[in-house]
Amino acid sequence: MSNTKLNILLEDILNNKINSYKNGKVANYIPALSKVKPDLAAAVMIDMSGESYKVGDWNYKYTIQSISKPLVLALAIMELGEEAVFKRVGVEPTGEEFNSINKLVGHPKPFNPMINAGAIAITSLIRENKSGNSFDIILKFFEKVFGNKDVEFDEEVYKSEKMTADRNRSLAYFLKDHRIISGDVEKSLDLYFKQCSFKVDTLDIARASAILANNGFDPINGNEVIPEKVASLVRSVMLTCGMYDRSGSFAIEVGIPAKSGVSGGILAPVKNRFGISVFGPSLDNSGNSVVGMNILRKLSKELSLHMI
Amino acid sequence: MSNTKLNILLEDILNNKINSYKNGKVANYIPALSKVKPDLAAAVMIDMSGESYKVGDWNYKYTIQSISKPLVLALAIMELGEEAVFKRVGVEPTGEEFNSINKLVGHPKPFNPMINAGAIAITSLIRENKSGNSFDIILKFFEKVFGNKDVEFDEEVYKSEKMTADRNRSLAYFLKDHRIISGDVEKSLDLYFKQCSFKVDTLDIARASAILANNGFDPINGNEVIPEKVASLVRSVMLTCGMYDRSGSFAIEVGIPAKSGVSGGILAPVKNRFGISVFGPSLDNSGNSVVGMNILRKLSKELSLHMI
Amino acid sequence: MSNTKLNILLEDILNNKINSYKNGKVANYIPALSKVKPDLAAAVMIDMSGESYKVGDWNYKYTIQSISKPLVLALAIMELGEEAVFKRVGVEPTGEEFNSINKLVGHPKPFNPMINAGAIAITSLIRENKSGNSFDIILKFFEKVFGNKDVEFDEEVYKSEKMTADRNRSLAYFLKDHRIISGDVEKSLDLYFKQCSFKVDTLDIARASAILANNGFDPINGNEVIPEKVASLVRSVMLTCGMYDRSGSFAIEVGIPAKSGVSGGILAPVKNRFGISVFGPSLDNSGNSVVGMNILRKLSKELSLHMI
Amino acid sequence: MSNTKLNILLEDILNNKINSYKNGKVANYIPALSKVKPDLAAAVMIDMSGESYKVGDWNYKYTIQSISKPLVLALAIMELGEEAVFKRVGVEPTGEEFNSINKLVGHPKPFNPMINAGAIAITSLIRENKSGNSFDIILKFFEKVFGNKDVEFDEEVYKSEKMTADRNRSLAYFLKDHRIISGDVEKSLDLYFKQCSFKVDTLDIARASAILANNGFDPINGNEVIPEKVASLVRSVMLTCGMYDRSGSFAIEVGIPAKSGVSGGILAPVKNRFGISVFGPSLDNSGNSVVGMNILRKLSKELSLHMI
């Protein structure tokens, strides 16, 4: 498919699906999120030659939220190795919601790094090293995977998250009690809330997606950002666990690894083909972008991206 | 039974059971508790005429710990009324351990005020009023129920509890997330740790026990300390829920309302007959004093105290 | 209180409470139960001298249902001893509904003999002996505790129960899988459905209640029907576990051991004072007779029967 | 890769991995399974041109067991449509063992068709139609997907399964109680035990695998056996849920849809590339063939079959 054709297809799909935002609701558990215009929409694809296809509000900035989970998982494995990471967090899907405490009872090791409990445990592993403190380590990694030297941080969202985070705090102290988290719980939580509050646009996430799709190599500058094995692992975890209690049905329908965030973004790498990212702040019951899901469904069909 | 005879019986039972401390273990989750001599033992009974029978180390001071739960339950009902209290906490036994999070999942209202989750929720209800701040309110109530103007507070135990309280912190934030607790969680926890760290001896607890047994009236000075209906309610909750996952078997064997604490004390009021308190720091698997349980078993049989 | 006075009190209470049947609903999971007149009501008390006080429809016959549970518990202990029984069933309350499977998961031993899982396990222990087959053993025991040589059996109810018993069947096979039940599951279930289908009236149940209250001795003929220790054990289990997810609140409000059945009867022995039985087919949400509960509440207050 | 090379590779891998059977244990919950020689091993691949590669004991017959689950899922969708099927069973992974009852509590609809509860519910949907009774419908479908007119049935295994199936029976009655299963439970169970007792060899399963890999078309005779959309759905469900509590880690390591059975077989279709089947009766803790898993790991790496 020629570049022009792909851009036209993306444009068509976006226009066709944009009104489905009316079937969802913008997140409103913190004021900073609820203020967004519900009909924003964007889609970006980057192919393995580094060519990018951008439609809609692709440079609109939103907070990364849960899309940070697969990225910090990659970082943690790079920093500490698989063994240290998977001693504390499993890789099995749970069929449950993002903030579930159910499966921890009687089995305190979080089932996977895509649910909050697992992601907090992963973040708690990122520790100061010679190249800086834990916040800087994440920031620098985000700059690399977004190919963007100006990654900013949303102070207002961070503070709101921190103030309303009773469930996450409960999860974190539960993990501490079971020695899944060592060290200071509040510091780990603070780092987790910060990690979720970085500002990204759909192009940034598409770049990270392209790196994951291209086996860890940035298709634009050729740099190895993530080891091949880690990129494969992260894609696999996203496929089985990335969409919470819709992971199974998403695998059937779309067949692409994906991770969504409550701001409305979705990261969706297709191995050896495309880094995809979609955006639309209106969410379905499971917390996934309505417009984003619809675009992915259509793209999967049109471009035969279903991998399974 | 004459006073002398009862004292002799108590003495005999204590001597007969004291070596059973070897079948248990002193709590060691905080250093302050682990230092105690394991073979301490005491039993105090106060009858409805105010006469007291004291044997063993009855004036040895220990921290009240979970024995504070039924007392603060009484206080909370007196301060706020039954409705406000039981909107937040149930009265059903759970058959589970003291720090269980199991039954909260899918049913966030704590089952009863004798498990940690319920007790923390109850404590969070005690608020500053015209007679002082929440700590003072509890202190003054304790002074009354112990008939003791010099109730002291163990700073070291309080600080240790506070530092190692990850599970309780997890429970409290879970309750906050489900709006069982309103207000500041850390303040509620702080008050809860303080409430558990008051220093009492077996005579103090026997006095509180006698007040509960005597329908709320202090048999020594005749004062009404707790309304009759509240005393009855507290005794009933202790009978069905007071001994955690042994509540049912204790009701069968001993048949007396009881509440134990991790320091080794037990409060056991027998309506219209005796305020009983026993002590021995060595604990069985369920966290109840081994020597204390054995004394209560024997007393129940010898004096026909089984109520059911 | 003179006999006449007590009869008048009972009459007054019944008349006063009878209309509360409108606040509940007759069980309708099988047709045989749903056909009953909802405003039937009865109360019988038998004192420790064998005197009885009967008001309302005290000779109306209904199927015993769950009231058989404490009686067959007594029988099983008499037949096999405490150890054999409590190896298979615990004595801890669960705070859950009668047919819960929750607490079995991860803990297959039923928590107590008052929930269906526990009762089925208990029934499975009754085995043919020299005096007859398992059905005959139960029948003969029922004849003794009801002081009634003509205990009948409701074939229609038995067959209906058997046909609609999917949940109980699921529980029973779960218990078999975990070796709580040995032997043939369908035979045990069959015996359980039969045990629940014996026809009793309020006087029959009051007689059983009086025997339990009188430490196992029938106050009318002086016979020892149940060993004293077993009667005490059964009363205690009823107090902590007899009213399902209302056991705790019933202990607070009424303070008497009790066991209800879905036909609307309640067995309520008050140690050394009265064998009480009440009846009214209209049930509250927890499956307890609305009129029966109201009569017990009032009686407990008027006659100071609260034991705790 | 030439045919000869692929055969040599398969042979090498088999020889290299065959001794790993010592790290597992043959299933022994029924005698019929426990008698098998533990060091049997086989691997068969069929490519999309219908060429087959067979090594080891590829014509050794064993009972299909849980490998029937994805096949009967396909059949049920073909017979009744997606809507009727997924009204009764979900498609979300659970992270739990094959016979778990955990996730049913509070959520009676089975999470997915690869766990026993879900598979039993699916089987209960297969009903007599014009082409025969439910057993014949399954038999005929199996003959087609195995490309084998002589599919036999192991009477001994069927009878053993039926006799020892207390857990499955418990699950089935639970489903019946929640109206997930309608109709006669014992008939559904009987059909399920029969479906699990068909005798297959590794070549049979490889043929079914090839059909699933080839989008529903049999690569050997070109017939459409399963609609393309259904084949895709079944592969996707296998990828997220096929390996019980190892589904997530298998997706990471091997990245191929797979379904294992307790006899030691595994069905593993790789879309547009190969129908794979492996066999070895010695099982790991999760019930998957040790030798089979090792062969799949190695094959995935050597032939770059990881799909995600």
C-alpha cells in the first residue's frame, strides 16, 4: 500500500469512527481529566522504514497513565533482569479489572504487570543508579522511546492522582506487607503517580509502539532502545493482559498487543509491520477509548493485522 | 462460694495451668512485645458486689492491644449512636483471622468490630468534641472503665506498631476508598495504634469486664459507665466474634463473651456474675493466651459460667 | 409468672405481631411450600417442669427443613462421637447465606453444621447400624425428640426438593471431591432431602427445644434423650451459627440459640428455662420467619431471656 | 526449509528433548491413564500444502481429553452461532487451574471455554439435530477434523472418568443452578466424558491443528471444515486461555496458540504456516506434557514461529 493510500485509509477510518465517542464517557475521577473535549481523536502509524502516518489531533498532549505500564516493565527488565522482576510479578492474565484486589488475596504476588498492583510493584523496583535517581531514569527512558527530548510532566494531574489514590495505596501497602514491595511505600507510589503523569501525544506513543513492533529498534533512527527479547516479552504480556477484563475478547476481535490508558490513548505494536497509536478520551465500561478501539478494529481488518 | 474459697480456687487453677505457657509463643512482630517473660500469669475476678479476687502477676502492666476493640465500640455507640456505627460496620462473625482482607472484597463494609478492619473503622468515628480531642476522649473513657486515673501510654509500642502496620494501613485505605472511613486515614490509623498502646494490668481489665458484666454499672463505685443496652450489645458481639477463627469453638467450650489481645490479656464478662480477666503472654496459633484460655475453660466448668 | 399469665402474654404477643407476615414472603422455590396460607402463626413454650403454653396454629403441620440440622448434628455426635464429626465439619460461623459455596473454596471443610454444606456432610455420616438403616435411625430419633410416635414424612416435598436441588448437589459433589463425604453422594443427598421433609407442628419442635433447653432431658417424661454435653454443644452452635447471615445480629437482639427453617418454623431453646418454638410461613430476606422473629424479640424482652 | 531438513530438525529436537520426561509425572487419577509408558514421544507438523512431518510414536493412540475443548467450541459455534455460545461462556483468561471453581463464585458464567466449567457448558449446548444425536454430531465432526473415518472411543477411560468426576459434577450442578446449563446435567456430563474419551494419535491432532492454522480449510484435501472466522476465534481463545495458569508465560515463551490434554497431547496451530501436534504422557505441575512443551519451545525458536 502506498504512503498516500495508507494516509487516506487512516483518515477515512478516523472520520468514520469519530462520532462513536458519544457511546462512552470521559474519565472524571479527577478534575484534570474530566475537562478534556470528548470528541478529540487521533491515529498515528509508523512503519518499519520509519515512515509515519498521522491523522486527527495527533499532537494533542495528554497524560500517559497506564500506557506507562508496558514501558516501565521493559525498563525494569533492562535495569534488573527478568528474574528479579518476575520474582515479584507474574505474567498471567486475571480476567479482572485494573484495580482488583481479588486475586491478591491468598496469592499476594500480583498476577501481571498490566494491572495496578503489578505495575506499582514493577515501579518500586526502579532505583537510583549512577545515571540518576529513579524519576530521572524513567524520564530518560521515556525520552528515548518517544524520540522526544522535551517530555513534560503534568504537575496538576500528578497531584490529583496522589490525593485520590486510596485504592492504589491499599494495594501498595498490601504488597509491602507481603514483601513484594521493599523500601518506602509512599516513595514507590509517588514515583508511580509521576510515571503516569507524563504528557505525551499520539505521535510519541506511536514511536514507542514502533520500537516495540520493530523488535526494540527505533525504525526512525535505527537505535536499539530495548533488547529484542524484552520487546517480544512486553508485546506478549500486552496481548494476554493489556486490556484488563477485555483482553480475551480484544485478542479475538483485533489480535494485536495493546495497552490503553484512562486518558484515552492506546499503544498497539504489530510485530514487523507497524507501531500504531490511537487516541480518543471517551471511554467504554472497561476504560478503553471507544474511538480508539473502533479504529483498531477497522485497521486490523483492513490491513490484515490480526496476528493469531 | 465464700471469698476465701474463690481465691483458693483461682490460685489452684492458676498454679495448675501456668506451665501450659510452654505450648505457645510470645508475639514477636515488634521487639517491644517479644521481650516479655513468657511465664507471667494472672487472673482477676470481680463479683457484682465489687469484691475482687486477684492471683498471680495481676499488677503487671502490658499494652491493651485488641482488648481495646470492644471498649472503643462501646464508646463509639455512646458518642454517635448505633445507627451511625452500624452503617459502617456489621455485627456478623466471619470465621476468619484478625487481619483478614478476604471478606472485604466484594463486601467492603467490615463484618464486625472485633476484626482489625472493623475496629479501625470504629476508631475513625471518634472525633474531637467539646470535651477534647479524639485521643483524650478515648483516654478519659479508659480511665473510667478501668477505674484508674493514671492510665499510661506506651510510646515505644505505639511507634513500633505504627512502623510495622502495612496490613492495617492497606485495610484502612481500602475502607477509605469504599467510603467506610471518611477523613484522614493516617490520623485514624494513628489514633488506632495509640488506642492499642495504652498500658493496663489484669486488674484494670477485670474492672472493665465487671462493668460490662454488671450491665454497664461499675460494681465498685456504683457509677453508670456504659448504658445497659450498649453493655449487652458489646457482650453479644464478643460472644459471636471476639475470638477470631476460634469464636465458635470458644462459645462451645467456655460459653462466655471474651476478647483477647496480642499481649496476652483476655477480657471476659459473665453477665450478672463476674468481671473476669486473665493474662499470660504466650499465645496459641489463633493469637489467644494459652494460659488465659486454660484458666477460662477451667473456671467456666468449676463455677458453671457457661451461659448458653 | 403463673401459667395463665404466660399463656395470656403469649396470646397477646402473637396477636400483636401476626400482621407483620405482610412484611415477608412465603418460600416459593418448590410448589409444595408456596401453597401455604401466609398468615398462619403459632408459638409454643414448654417450661422445665413440662408445662406447655400453646397459642395460634400450633398443631398445623409443616416440613421441618433446616430445623433438622441441629437435631441431626446431635444424633451424629451420639452415633459417632465428636471427633469423627468435627473432622469433617467445623463450628465457626461464616457470616454467609445458607447455601454459600464461597467459604468452601480454598477451605473445603464446611465451616459449620448449620449451613447446607455442613449439614449434608453431617447427614452423610449417619449409617446403617444394628437398629436399622440410616433413614430409620433419623426417624426414631425424631420420634424421641418430638415425643411423638407418629412422625410422618411428606413425599411431595421430598420429591420436589430432590428435583430442584442443583445447588445442594453441587455442594455435595464438591465435598465428595475433597473427601469430606465418603460413600455414595446421591444416597447422602437423598437422606438429606428426606430428613428435611418430615412433617412437624410447632408443638413437636417445642418439645425438641425443651429437651435441648433441659440439658438433654425431656421435661415431660424425664427421659434422657441427648447427653448433657451434646445438648450444650448444639445450643452453642445454634447461637453462633443458627441464623445464617443474621446470626450476629440475632445474638445481639434476642440472645437465644435458634435455628430456623424455610417452612417458617424456629427452634429456640433457653437453657434451664424454656423450650420455645414459633411458626409463621412468611419469611424475611435471610429466610427467617417474620412473625416468628418478632415473637422471639418480644418474648426475650418480656421474660428477660437474653442469655449473654 | 526443505522437507528433508524439517524432518531432520524435528527428529533432532525430539531426540534432544525426550529424556525430559523424567521431570514430570504421568497422570494417575484414573488407572487407565496411569498405565502408559512415560517415555513415549511424538511430534507431527503439517504445512499449508498438506505435507506432513512425523517423528517418534506419532501413531500411538491416546484419549483426546481437553484437546477436545477447542474443537467442540468450534462445533458449538458452527451449530448455534456465536451469540448463543457466548451468552453462556466468556472468553477471558482466568489465571487459574483447569478445574477451578473460584471464579464462578459471584460470577457463575464460566470465564472461558478452555476451563472445565466452560467446556462442560459448551458441550451441553450440542443437541440432537436432523443429522443425529449429540454424540454422533461430535463424532462426525471429529472424523472430519482428524481426516479419519475410524475414530474410536475408549470405553474404559470414559467409564473411569465418569466414576471419578466429582469435581466436574459439582461444577456442572453449579452451572445448572445458575441456569448456564439447561437440560439434564447427567446427560451433559455423560456427553462431556465421552467427548474426552475419543482415541486419537498425534497425526490426527496435527490434522485438526493444520485445519485451524489454514483458516478452517483442510490443507490435505482442500475442504472447508471450519469457517475462517471461527478458526480465528478458536486460535485466539487458545492463545489467551489454552494453557490454564501457564497461558501467559507460554504466550511469552512460545507465542503459539495451544491446547494441551491430560493424556499428554498438545494441539498448536500456527496461522498460515503449520499445524503442529506434540505428545508425551509425562506432565508438569500445570498438567502440560513436559516433552511436548520442550519441543514447542525449541520449534518456536528454530522456525521463528512466535506470532506476537
